Amino acid sequence: MVIQPATETKPVAEIAATPLSVGLSSRRAPGRCTTPRRKPKDDEARLVERLKAGDEQALESIFNLYSSKLYSVAQRILGDAADAEEAVQDVFWTAYRKAKSFQGNSQFSTWLYRLTVNAALGKIRRGRRNRENPYDEFFPKFEKDGHHSVRPVVDWSDTLEEKYARQEIRQMLVQALDQLKPLDKSVVVLSDLEGMSDKEIARITDLTVSAVKTRLHRARLFLRGKLAQHVGYSGK
């Protein structure tokens, strides 16, 4: 099987009122560029049953359905095309070996996304490549009366593209995302890059919805603070 490239690129959603829709498209996976076929849910259910029976053709069909989306998630979490391809290959091998463990309590796609996030997080943990920064340093600071103790909230988003080229903005975003805790980065990727709901993310990451919301909020504040520092509003 060949990892299929994503057929379309989703923009990054606005994070904490900042236009981050610049340049964070996932790189295309190696392989031919084809559009995954959409099958009705009943057809997918039959594919899953065939997969549980060890049908390799069912695995091939499921691969064609989901490989591009799973690659997109893995690549955005890992930031490396080769690692993402390897992670997705591992996911489908795991899905084939452990298909019988899928109980149908969630959508099959949710199970595949969970395997993908876990595979990516495992690679990060084993490689210890991420450079996490303490979040609090980049959060807004407040006095007891509720006023900002360091700097007011400045809407600098309109000046971002005026001061920096698109590639520079993309690099700043990539560097800031890489400094998130791995699970927080996964949550941001699923929400702001893949457009998933908090409930979907909770099922994929095995977090509560409130925990997803909290991680998103803190991660977005951190990202906004990092970009503010680059733009010149360092708060110091």
C-alpha cells in the first residue's frame, strides 16, 4: 500500500483571535494523488467485519478511505513526512492485527484517529524531540483588580502579514507548535487544523470534553503569546 496524499488542505483556524491561516498546510505524502472514495456507512461496516475476519482486501479498501486524513494528522503532530508515513503504516498494521478488539462503541474512524495520535505521541516520547516551554511565561498577567500587569491586550493580528513574509509566519507557527506538550499539540491539530469538535477530540484522545477545552485554551494562549513576542509585543 502507498500512503495517499491529502486531497485538499484545510487552513488553520484562528487561535485566540490571531489569523493563523497562513502556510501550515500539511506536506503531501509520497505516492500517487488520488481522491479517497467515500463509502456509505453500511459498506464501511461490512469492511470492518471483513477486516476482523483477516481480509487483506478490506484492509486495502480501508487504507484508501483513511490514509490521507490519518497522514495529515500524523504529519502535523510529528512535523516530519517520513515519520508520519511510518506512523500511518504502523496504524494500519495495528488495525489489521487488532481489528477484533474494535467493539463498535465509537465510529471506526475515531478508533483509527486514536491509533494515529497514539502512534505519533509514541514517536515523540521515544525521540524526545519536542522542546516544551513553560506556558505561564506567555500567558497574560493580571493585577488583583483585573487589569493587565504587564501589557494590555493588543490586536496586532492585522500587522502580522505586513511585517513578515508568509514563509516566516509559517516557520514561527511551526516552532511555537513544536514547543507545546505533545498531547496539547495533538488537541490543537485535531481542533484547529482538522476542524474536529471537542466531543470528537475527547473520544480520540480519551480525555473528557472539559479537559479538551482546558488544553485548547491554554495552548492557544501560549501560541498567541509566542507570536506576540515575535511581532514585538513581548510584554517585558
